[in-house]
Amino acid sequence: MYLLRRAWAELRDEVLALPSRTLVLAWVVALLALPAVYGDPYVMRILTMSCLFAIFAASWDLLAGYTGQVNFGHALFFGAGAYTSALVSLRLGVTPWASVFAGAAMATLSGFLAGYLCLRLRGSYLSLATLAFPLIALGLLFAFPDFSGGELGISGLRRLTPSATGNYYVAAVSMLLVVFGLWTLADSKFGLVLHAIRDDEVAARASGINTPRYKLIAFAVSAAAAGFAGALFAHYLRVAGPSTLEVALSFQVVIWGIFGGVATIYGPVAAVFILYPLTEWLGSFRAFGELRLLIFAVIVLMVLLFMPRGLAPWLRDKIETQCPRCKQRNTFYRKICRLCGAALQAQVPGAQGLVGHQ
């Protein structure tokens, strides 16, 4: 009974107290309960793919959003996980449950090497350098078609579970564990160090922080999550092909990250669950067949125009306010902070300007 009361107190005071956390809880419950309520195979497939791409998007946000290392070649890690898992499973006969982690391990090694080679680069130079890595990997795969399958890739893989519902739950539970794990890591002291490196690496180094080590760890952790998603992706589609290393996939994850809101983890995840089903839905209409990418681009541009920080931070600012004393967030209609009791005064347009002139 004590544990139940404590769990309810935590749920009431920490989760249900904020609209954003309540929305996340409702989304998690809906995601897990969907197969029991609506088991349409097409919808299950779209949501399974969304879960896998959500892991991929969250991994990019940890690297680009929190450390400022904008990676234009993030598909390298996704493809490394997919190809490694496929080769280990098909050539060595290893069970897919083990080969998935082998793919994540190879992606981690790729992230460590890519981070080591790019340590001295910053800004656009880093982004352009990382863009070359997937292209190099594609060239190597095409150079050894007997080993990698060439342009056709590696097919005939086994799925993790034989049923569509089982694969959905594997993707959904994996996504929840990885995303919440990355969010916890980003919200820890390690995340604060990454923020410091992103804001001013010179000052962070002058304060005694070993910035190269933290950047390497960020590359490796981000690559591990992306490789894990790529391995699950390969076994779900039963094929690992050049599409997992395409530059278009690297830019797609950048769009998801910016659309949802960088340095949030949950923002890119929300963007995937909005944009990926939307593009698939538009593609189902013959009238939108040729205009699907144009409509997608217009939606993204409108969000970036009116929500520069991304969709998730904009929505959170609308439903929550920040306490001026303790900096904790409260529901927008509260007048007193739920933690420190400070008054939550409404922001009056021009008030900050008047205070600055006094």
C-alpha cells in the first residue's frame, strides 16, 4: 500500500500537475493500447515505422541539439546498424534478437570514429564533413556487391516476431525505452555539460571540462541509438539496402528535429509522429501524388515561420508558464507557483521594455 500511495503521489504531483506531462502520459497509454482497440494492419505498419524513426530522430537531437554538432550524415549510423545486423543474422545465423545489438555496437564504433575524425571541426565544416561519411559507406558497399548485396541490398532477413502486433510492440516499447533514456541522460549533469559545450566550447574547456571526451561520448551514444533503430528497421522490413544510407534520410531527420524543436528530445519524436503519417496519408490520395512533397514543404515552412523554436516548445509555452523565482513550470492558469509559492504574474506586452528604461 505504501508503494501504491507513493506512486500515486508522484503521478499526481509530477505528471498530472503539468499539461505537457499529462499529454505524454496519454500518448504513451494510447500507443500501448492501440492494437487492442484498432488493429488495422496499415495503421499498425505506419505507427511501427514512426516508432523506429522516432528513435532515429531523438538520437540526432542528442548530438545536434545538445552539443551543437549538427550532423548531416546521421544516416551513417542508421545504415551501419541495419547492415551489420543483417549480415550477422544472415551470414552467421545469429538470432535477430542478438544481431540487433550487434548492429548497435557497430554503429557505436562508427560514431566514435566519426567523432574522433571531426573533433577539430565546428559549425558548417563539421556538418559538411559528416555528410561525406554515408557517401563513403555507400561506395564501399557498391565496391563489394558479393558481400553487401550491391544496389539490391541484403534481403531475406527474419523478423523479431512473426506477428504484426508483436513487431509493433517491439518497436513501441523499444522507442519508449530509448527515448526516455536519452531524455534522462540529456536532463542529467551530463546534459548540462553538453549544453555548456554547445553555448561556448572555449569557456567550457577553460573551466576544466574535457570537451573532446564529452563530444566523443555524445557521438557514440547518439550513434548507438540510431544504429539500434536501423537494426530494428532492417528486420522489420526484412531487408537492409542502400536507402538506409541515403543523404535524403540524413536531411529528413534534420527536418524532423527542427520541426519538432531541437534540444528537447521529445520535439523530434512528436515531429515524426505528425509528419511521417501525414506524408503517407497524402500519398494515398492520387490527387496529391505529385504534390505530396510540396504540401509537406509548405507545412514545414509555415511551422518554422511562426514557431522558430519548433512545434513542441511553442505548444508547451502556450499551456505552461515558468516561475520567475524557481524556474519551474506551472499550468498557464495558475497564479501561484506549485513549488515555491511565488506569484506568477501575467506577462504584459511592453512591460520588459518599460522595466529596462527605468
